Amino acid sequence: MSKKNIKKKDSKFVKKIKQNMYQWHRTIGIITIIPVVFWTLSGLMHPFMAHFFKPEIAHEKLEINTINQNQLPLSIQEVLEKNDIQQFKNFRIVSFNNATFYQVKNSIGDLLYFDASNGKELQNGDKIYAEWLSRYFLDDQKSSVKNSEIITEFDNQYKYVNRYLPVYKVTLDRPDTMEVYVETSSSKLATYNPTSRQFFIWFFDVFHNWSFVDAISNNSIRIITMIFLLSIIGFSAISGIVIYGFLWKQFKKSDNKEPKKGIRKYHRQIGIWISLFTLTFAFSGAYHATTKWNPYTLDQMVYEPTFKTKEIGLGNNKLDLDWNRFQNASIISFNDSTYYRCQLEEKATGKFKKPKSDSNSKWNKKDTPKTEVVYINATTNKIALNLDLQYAEFLAYYFTDGAPKAPCCEMMTPEPSEESEASLENIKLLESKVLTDFESREYGFVNKRLPVVKLGYDTPEKTTYFIETATSRLAAVIKNSDVVEGYSFAILHKFLFMDWAGKNIRDFTMVLAALSILIVSVLGLILFLKK
């Protein structure tokens, strides 16, 4: 074949592209203009509302104080027997309104409160404690409570990113209509939303996550629609690069009727500069959407055997431990034995080491005091060494359907995955350690729960489990595929590659990129309407 023929074929190919690609680019741009506007506008609001205008709150964590042995004149067994409670799931100690209470989860999962000094039950105790926590976090003892309700499912205001369920939603009668979400079973703040943030959450949920599609169809249709449109947006960016970058001279010659300056000029110049951001936003967004097929189930991943009151011989107020450092206690069942899991203030060894900063949150700006966890046999009163890691391994085994299930807990375990069908019992444990702060992207602030035990196993996907032994919960499961997607979304969608410049500069860069995409899209629409 001669060089002349090759050149002729190349010319026909370029001509074919010129005949179709420009029209494709214009058509695709018009099809995607509405979703692009939705996504860019809501994306612009996210850094503004989440960082620049995020309201301050007086306390983000409940201060943990030591509990004197004299505050517990009655043991948990004595209190339960006085109230004729023969079975329960767990207990812990809470102090509020100048009194110390046993917070008891009964056999049906309700939280009851009993005064540790006389055993009397506090009526509506969980609601009272939720309101007390809300006032503590806000440092607001004056505003009246406008509404208080239990949230058992994530909704359009309380999103799954907050993790905790069930929680109390307490609304105070204040000018900002502050809504505070608290998990009474752990005394933790889940989130807080004034009126401005409530509007933002609604706007972001509707126009960025497209929850309105859920309302008229289902989650699968929503995800498919988003991935389809994001793919088209990606193709639009690629076609724009080809037209206005590589083949612009040829398109310009073949389209003399179009103006060479003005809107077309700006659409071309800005579009070329921000086409990479368009591609990264579209790709990472579509990739992230693929992780949303399955519903959030971590709130159900909890091991809760039922204990018989009469079978626990040793009173919790008789434990052989350093009571000067005692902070709290609960109970677990492990290896056919019952143990008190006790939390002690760490022995004074100088200043606490400041945790590594996580740019996703300002919570880690404060030092996080560490605690010591000890397990004491509820029969022999002897301390069991290194039991926290062993218990975490048992829970990982349990949550992968490898351990025998008590009848009470069978419905609380996840469906076995392909990896979990082969029990963790015969899989090598590569890493086990206790995490006391959100020290990495692998287990960041979004996971909420601390401290946790990290267990990394030698599976094909290098599956890592994060276990909160204090509540016997599965806090997170991370596989290699999750790590890849997480870095994709963090770097390409949230611009975490700009962390070196600080959170504000990073968010400003992201706002500028989203705004540029919006401008290019609007200019393209104007060009189309001028036709």
C-alpha cells in the first residue's frame, strides 16, 4: 500500500471525525447540562458549609472522669435483683444530674437507668440522658427542648456517614433550631445541625446524591442513572479535548460561520484548562457510586449474648483493681467465661502524645488521653492478660460467620461473604494493634468509633477488620478494593492531594475547579441557544 493511499485514508478519518464529533460534543453537552449544574452547585456548597461556615460547638466529646468506689454502694446484681430483672444484655455506668446510674440494656434491647445508690429506676431515663447530653455538648442549660425522638434508620437529614444507630434527635428551642444527635449507649455525639446546615444537607442530598430518584424508583435505578450520566460527562470532556485541543485548527477552518472570539473563545480556553478536573470528578464520582449498591449494615454488626443475673457471682463494686483510675465497666462472654471489661485512666507518664492530624476533622486537634483496658474474671476476680486482642479476634471470627452463634444473636450477624466462607480460624493474622486515634486514611474520622482493634488477615483481598471491643461491634471492614476506591475518591474528588497546603486552600481549589466546570457548561449552553 502506497504512502499516498495511507494519507488519503487518514484524511477521510479526520473528515469523519469532524462531521460527527462536534455534533456529538454539542448534543452530549446539552443532555448533561442539568446534572452538571446540579452536581457543581451542590459540590460548591459542600466545602463552604462543611468547613468555612461549620458552626462551633462547646463540647465535641464527653469528658471522661474517674468513678469512685463509694459511688457504687450497690452492685449491678443487687440493682437488677431489686428490680426483678433476671436477664440482661449488658450494662455500664453513667453520671449526670449529680447522680451515678447503671445504664442497663435489657433482654429486648431497651436502655434502663437505675440509681447506683438505692437501685431505683429513673423513669424515661434514656430520654432524660439524651437531653442532658445534648445540653452538655452545646453548653446550653437554658433553652427548652422543642422535640426529642429516637432515630432508628438513616434518613435525608441523618445520613449514614454519621454511623451511629439508634440515636436520639434532640431539637432545642433556639434561634438556630439546633438539632443534636446523640448515641446514649456510648454517650457520644453523632452530629449537630443548625437550620443553615439542615438546608445544606437537604440540598446536597437532593442535588448531589440524587435522593429524589430514590423517591420515585429505587436505589439501583439511582446509581445506574448517576453512573450513566457521569460516563457521558466524561465522554463530553474527552471529545472537548479532542475538538478544542488536538483538532482545533481543522475544526476552525471547516466552521467559518462561527465567531472566533467572545463566548466561543472563553468556552474553548476554560474548557481545555479544566477538562482534567471534569474527568477526575466524573470518574471518581462514578467509581464511588458503585460502592453504594448494598445497604449500610454495620449498625447491626454487634455481639450481644444474654446474661442471667443470678449466674454472675462477683459484684462489679468488689473488683480487685486500682479504683483511683477506674472509669467504667461492662460485661462480656468469651471462652465459656464471663468477664468484666474495665476501663481505667492511663497511668501518669508525662504528657499525652498528640495524635496525628486527620484533615477530615478538627476533632483531632486536641490531645486524646489514652485509657487502659483490663478484663477481670467475674468468678475468680483475677485479671486476664492480653484479652482485648483475643476478644477482638473472636469477634472478627464471629462476624465472618465462623463462630457458634447464641440464639439471641443470629439475626445480628452479616451474610457470609466469599472470603468468610473459609473461616478466619485457618487464615494467618498479619497485623493486630489497638488504634486510639484516626491515624490514617485506612481508618479515618468517617468511621467514628474509637478505640478499635485493627486485625489484618492474609486473605486474597488483604481484609482488615476494625473491632470496637467496648461495645462488641464491627466498626469497619476494609479490603484492597475499598482502599483503591477510597484513595480515588479522596484524591480525585475531594482533592486531598492538596493537603500539604492546608484544608482551606484545598477546599478553595476544589471550589474553583467546580465553579470553572459550571462556567464552561453555561457558556456551552449559551452557544447552543445562539444556533
